[in-house]
Amino acid sequence: MQWITREHPKVDRLACPWLILRFIDPAAEILYVPADAVVPTAARIGATPFDVPGVEFTHYGAECTFDYFLRKYQLTDPALHLLAPIVRGADTDNHALAREAAGLWAISAGLAYNIRDDQQLLQQGLLIYDALYSWARHLQGQPHTQHGEEQLLVQAYTAYLRRSKDRGSAPPAWAGQLRELIQDHVDTNLTLRLTDVADALQVNATYLSREFARYFDNLSFGEYSRKLRIDKALQLLKNPAYSLAEIAYLTGFSDQSHFTRIFRQQTGQSPAAYRKSSRGPVSPR
């Protein structure tokens, strides 16, 4: 049987052929063609298209084509289902799905960069997924270091390096740019998303999310942004010229109720109570 998909494969278009050849149809022929030629070529030669929009074997919701193959052919091997979130995370850039996803993406991207012939790339990809499957089936619980003493030394050395890095390394350039960017958005009452920040700074969003707390008071991106908005609200509350609804708007909250809830979480009291304690009774507006 022939299977056909887009040229220049990286993740799903290597993982799915591996799944086909190893678990569905060992005699299958995998064809790679330009994206706009997949469907018409499939119709002309009777091949089954996959990993392109509008065909049966494709992405559904948050799942990738690899997931659909598992479901379609009722493949229940636990090792395959351990691989599924790794493939999905690498293919969709959601590396939080599995800690191995970022590594699979790095290897896949590097492999595709080095090998321009798709059939040669497929053969190398098969070796990668054979190895990954063996790990998932036989070795996932096995640590790289075998002896307890060695483990302790590695842990101690890792902790030492982390402390040394925290003490001696200057913050990366993107941290200073990011601090200014967030402050600008808070000052101008604009909403800022982590993905937008990553694009603006040309930094990988997963890396940025993981590293953010190191340079921003051990707070996540969302926590730090809320802290700045509450800091701004504390200043505005000292000015009786602003109503609570106006302060909610000026600090980027969706409404006064949302503002009051977050303010109470951060400070332990309502905005009205804080205003009263800091400036005394306020005349109605």
C-alpha cells in the first residue's frame, strides 16, 4: 500500500511512517511530494494521504496525526502510548506535554537540516524512532548513572553549578528587554501574552516560560504581570480622583469584580478597604 504526505518531513511525517512500517503495513511505500500535490497525486495513484488538511489521517483538535493512527488501528502497545505525547509535543511545539518532546524536536529539526533527500531522511528517522521505542518499552525507568554514589555526586555537582550560575552570571539581554516591555504594557493598559513576548524578543516560548522566574523575583510570567498591575493600582488608589471602576480599567482588568478579586488575593484586603486605610474616607463620585 502507498502512503503519501508533504515533502521535507520533521516530526509527524517521520513518526507516522515509522508507525506504519513497524506496526501496520511493513511492505508500505512512503511517498513525499509538494504540499499542493498530495491530494491530487493520492487520487491519481490510489495512495492514502496523511498529515495534510482535509484528509482522514490528520490532526484533530490538539492531537497530531500520530495520535489518529494509534486510534484508527487500535494500537494498544503501552510503549506507543508513551511515545504519543512526546511526538505530539514535538510536532505542535507544546514541549510541556513531555520532557522528551523538546529533545525530539531538536533532533528532528537537525536531522532535516542535514539531510535534504526525503527518503534518506526517512531511513534515518526510522532508526531514531526504533531507538525511542526501545527506550519506551525497556529502558524508561533506567537512569544513566548506575551507582548510588555516582548519583549523589552528580546531584551535588549539579546543585553546585546551579548556585554558581545564579550568583555569578549576568541576566541575559532578553530579561532587561522583557522587563521594559511588560512595564510598557502595564503603563499603557495593554494585554500582553507570553507567546507575543517570545515573538517580540525572538526567544523560544517554552524556554522563556521555563526561565522567566529566574530573573523576575521567582514569579511566573502571569504572576509578575499581575504584581505590576496591583502595584499600579496601589498608587492609583491613593488618588481619590479615580473611582474603583476606573482603576480596574486603567490596570488592565476585565471589570471591577475581577480587579477586586485579584487585589484581595495579592494584598489580603479589598481595594475599598485599602483606600480607606491609606487615605481615609472618600467622597462619593
